[in-house]
Amino acid sequence: MKGTVTPAHIGVILDGNRRWAVKNSMKPWQGHAFGADKLEKLFEWCVELEIPKLSVFALSTENLNRPKREVNALLSLFQKELEKMERDEKGYLDKYEVRMRFIGDLPRLPMGLRKIMQKIMKKTEKYNRRVFNIMVAYGGKFELTQAVKKIAQKAIETGIVTVTEKDIKENLLVKDDIDLLIRTGGENRISNFMPWQVAYAELIIMKKCWPDFNKKDLVKCIKEYSKRQRRFGY
């Protein structure tokens, strides 16, 4: 986009699938299928708009406590979409050199789903031009807890206790700060999504539920981001 400052790292909280489904006289879990289709389009839009890093909140640790039928349907849908992605030899991951990462408390997920995630991560680990992080079974408190555990373990092994911002950042699951955070669904909170990385992110809340989000909305958010003056507390 000519004359527009493009964020290096965009975070998206994909909210509103269930509300969208109920509004359209569907079962709550059916909204996730439409949300999955839109997520695939988001990947393509980010490639077209030359966004090098993307982190999306697909499934939180708290989401796993929802009704079992909904959770099972969501995980089954997720696995189906990833299997299709892994089989696609001419897909956009290879075509556009996208490194796909799945970030979260992955042992909480079914073994079959974890295996397909590992295949995709292995298949795309050679790419660094673009990095798409899918936050699944993820929580910001979980990520920070894991970082602190790593620092504590190092302190035990070396006998040296030092904790700096750099130490914490180096032990995070995602080390890059987010420039622009988009949340669909109209809720005005970050909901435990990457609290360290969004500390100085520009936040845009959209009333649209995730299945209604489109490329024009993404472009609009990027243009709004470009207008803002980022001071980082100074």
C-alpha cells in the first residue's frame, strides 16, 4: 500500500465465531468452520499485503474448558484443516515461503492433532521470509510462567541469579513484539493474549465478528495504524 507504514508484526484475536453462529441460527460450533475459512484467507491477505509476521489467537487455554461437544468439534475441524494444508504440495506455505508455528500448551491437545502440527512445522522450518504463529491451547500467563521456569532452572544450574527484561524476552515462546493488535467481536480486552508482546501495540477493536472480517477491514486497520504516532511511553 503506497504511502502506508506497514506493521512488521500483526496480532489478531479471532473473536465472535459462536455469536455469529447463533445470530445466523446455527449451532455454536458451526461458527468455527466459517472462522477457519476466514483464517485461511487472512494468511493469503497478509502475504498480498507483505506482512512478514502474524500471530493469531485460535484457541486459548480457557477455551478448552468449554462444553466437551464444542471443544471436540473445534479440535476435529482444526485437525481437518491442517491435514488439508499439509497435503497441499502447491499451497501458499511453500509458494510464499511461510514458516508456520503452533504456539501453546500443546501436550493438552490430542496426539493426532499434535502430529500434524509437527509435520507442518517441520515442513516449513526452513523458511524465514514470513512467520505465521498460530496460538493454540495458549495463554499469556502460561507463556510467562514457562519463561520464568526456564530462567529459574538456569539459575539453579549456574548458581547465578539475574533476571532482566532481556532474559524474559529470550525465554518467551514468541520473542517479537506486536505492532498492531486487531480484535474482532467488539470486546475491549486482550484476554490473556501475548501480554508481554502487546505492551506497546496499537489496538484496534472491531465490532464485526470474525467470520464477517474481510480484506477491506484488514487494509483499513493497517491504514489506521499508519496514521498513529507511536511513542512507546516517551
